[in-house]
Amino acid sequence: MGGLDVPTLSFNINDLMRFTRIESVEKIFYAIRQFKGEIKSIKGEEIIVELEPDRPDLLSVEGLSRAVRNFFGVELNRTTHGSLYSDEPRIEVYVKDAKTRPYIACAIIRNLTIDNDFIKSLMNMQEALHITLGRNRRKVAIGIHDYDKIVPPIIYTEVDGDEKMIPLDMYEEMSLKEILVKHPKGKAYSTLVKEAYPVYIDKKGIFSFPPIINGERTRVNESTRNLFIELTGIDEKSVEQTLNVLVCNILERGGILEKVAIKYPNFSKITPNLTPKQMRINIEMFNRLIGVKISLDEALILLKRMGYGIRVVNYTEVDVIIPPYRVDVLHPVDIIEDMLISYGYENITPELPSIMTVGKPSLIEVLEGKIRELLIGMGFQEVMTFTLTSIASQTTLMNINNANVLKLVNPISEEYNCYRFWITPNLLRFLSQNKHSAYPQKIFEIGYVAIPLEEDIYVQRNTAVAISYSKASFTDAKEVLVSLMDGLGVEVSLEQYNHPSFISGRVAIVKVKDKCIGLIGEIHPKVLINFNIEMPVSILEFTHCQPTFPSKGIKVKTFKDDLTAKWL
């Protein structure tokens, strides 16, 4: 997957001043910049701000204003929001036979005063969360409804495509199949719904078709007082985190939160869960990482300005209480970064190093530069993908049953639960996402891979090449290999090999001085189907540099020396 889109949002300056309770526009702008926001333009009372996607809680006027208030001490240590309607949820949502988007979370917010500005903010907030945490609705989709127009019981299930509803902004019933073809949102997101049609149903029928469109019947307008919020997705943690951000931001406008019981066939859960997380940090960590010594009292002030709760353990340790909307805080380093933002980058005095040296490209960079130059000269385009990926993508989708994978201990999602041990699956994913582009498609990537071996982890630099068009073959990849190695002045040989990711008889090991450095071949049709690729693909992947990080220290070899590619 590529990087997240950077959200660009429009805010009304008067709204920001009203919600922050700060009359100085310059102070508000200063805080926005400290939060890594960039003010792109100012047009009258509207400002256009580009915010980083790693702080989804800031992607609305309510959330941004809360952060600004905390920053200037207008509001400190607010880690709980709104009031619960009751300790036990009164509303239940039943989940039946929902496999396409199996995870849901819901909430009700009552006694809201809704005007046109609120509705506009709600829509902007929803769309910003769709782009970031929701990965353009694929991972998480949000529906917001007028609860008073819903007649329980509420059921989340999958139905036939011929079932009908009146979609938002329409006045006639349409079948779910028709919505995917005729409605603008249906056409935009139809690829997210294949054979199954997930829906929310009440006594009157379908009122939501996630991740596509809400129903017109439950539209939110200025007469709405109670909201029903429903989320669906393919990752349970992301669904629940998105609900937390959304609910906390809406409650900045007031209202009373009512939790909802989600009834699955075999278990139940209650959402949202707004219990704050807790993380212990050592003040010395700030001093060590930032290079600035601060006292415990100073550290407490910095933490409060970023909206954290505090429980002092001793003179160097603090238990930090993390608000439920701060879903981006995964490690103590994230808290240290927030403390630095609170401290102010401009307050750090730059220091020249005691020893001045003249830099030059490393041997690895020189080699990779030559590889890039040669491949680009052959008509290839370089791509860059994440080194973190999924175990399924690296193994199951590649028709591999057993592989030694470097797994993450606490993955944020199943999409990023391991470090890649080869680049080829990433290139196949890239090709599957670019089927609309012209063929032939010729791409390459140079990057890190990691192979766990016994108690050590070997980190290598690999080059991977992919060619895709109607007649892509072993010969295409071999021609690239020969030209590339000739340009590098390296003699290579091929040795027949069997690998489950490739077609039998059309795959070989690439060897230098009798040492295996990589693989070349045609991707197996089963793998192409797994990645939803419609054209043949030929692949070349080899190791050109192997820095290793075992207990004995770091050792670097190029493939001209004694190198064995351990990822086969």
C-alpha cells in the first residue's frame, strides 16, 4: 500500500476562535504549525490547512480546537468526554451472516443541537476519517443517521443485490446492484463490494449500504437531535479506534453518549470503549533523545499541554493517561515527540558537531545508483512500497505454506504484521492496483528485506524487477538480467529450480561465483489470481548487498563477494 493521503481541510476562522476560546488568530496559527499542520491559504474567513494523517483526531474543527485549547492551557487534562446515558446500553445491534465486512461498532449521541455548520463539519470529519483511518473506505466505512427515524431492532447482515433502498440524494428506490452502477458513490466505491451486499436493516427496511451510501430515510438535517453512528470494516481495531475519534470529536459540541450492544452469534461487545490507555515514560528518555534536560515539573507541564492525564510514579517516572481519541500513540517515543512539540522545536539550540567530516556516497549507494541508471535506461519505472506488510501477502498469496517471517509483536493491523523477506509480493500488489494503466508495465524497487535466522536477523538490500503484459515470459526477465549484469561487470549463471510462486520449468536460481543471489521466473497463475492480476508477470529479484545484524556485529558484503541469498 502506498502512503496515506495528506488531508487538506477548510476551517472557518470564526469557528476556530469560538471553539478554542482564543481571540488571537496568530496564536491559533502557531499551534496548528506546531501540530505539523501547514496553512496553505487564507481566503476571507476560510483557511485551508494541510494536516498530517497520523493525527486523525485533529481532522475536524472540534478536534483541532480541543488540541489548541490544551496547548495554551485553556483546557487541561480532559480525557473523558460527554456523559453516558446509562451504564448499560439500551440499544442492541444484531450481526447475522456478515462476512465481507465482519467488524462493526456503533454509538448513539443524544440531545444535540444541529445546524448547517454542524452538518458541514460532520461531513468533513467523516470524509477525513474515511481517507486516513478508513483507507478510502476499504478498511473502515462510517455511516451517520438520524436515530429517531430508525425503528429497532437493528440488524447488520448481507443480502441479495436485488434488495432495494432509497439512497441518499435520491427520491426513488434502487436495487443495491443498481446503486453500484448508477449512483455516484456506488460507481466510486463499487470495487469494495463484490458478491456480498452488507446492509443495516430496521423494521422499515434497509437504511444503510456500507461502505457505499446511507439511505435517504435517515438523512441528518437541522431537525435531528439524536445521532446513530455505525461503522463497518475489515479490521476490528481500526473500526473501534475510528469510532472513538468520531465520538469524542462530536461530543465537543455537547450531547449525551449512549453505548450500543453489538450482538454477534457467539458473543457480544459494547461500543464505544472510551477507557483511556496508560503508558509509563521516564523523563530521562526525553533528555536522552532530545538532548535537552528538563525537570519533572517541566515534563508535567509539557504533557498537560498535549492533553494527557498524569500520574506521578517517582521523580523520574510518570504514568501518562492517553485520551481515547489519541489512537496514534503506540509507543513512549510518540509521547516524547508530543513533549517536544509542546517544548517547541524553535527552543532547541542547534550545535555544530565537534568533528567535521566531508560526506560521500557509500559503496552501497554507488552500486544502487548504477542499478537504477541501468534499469531506467531499459524503460523501467522505480516504485517504493512499505517494508512492513502482511504475512498473507508474503506467503499465502504467493502460494508458500511455510516461511520464516519476522513478525511484529504488536501490529497495528493485519495489513502490517510483518517485515517483508522479499519484494516481489509488493510489486505484484502494485501491479494489481494499476491494471487500468497502459501495458507493458515495467517496474522495479530497491529496498530492505529482513530474514530471521535462528536468533539473528539478517537485513539485506534487494533489487526486484517485474514485467507485465500479455506475453510476459521468462525470456523477458532473463534479457533484463543479462543486460543489467553486463552493465555492472558481473558474470552470472542460472540453475533450474522449483518454487511454488512460479510456474514449474520457468523458474531458476541466479548465481554469482556459485553463490545464489536471487530468483528469476514467471509468476504462477494461482498467484496472479490471488492478487487479481489479469496479465502474465515475469519477475527478477536478487540480493545486491547484505548488511547483517547478528550478535557479532554489523558486516556488509556485496554480491561480488561471498553472499548467499537466505530468502529462497
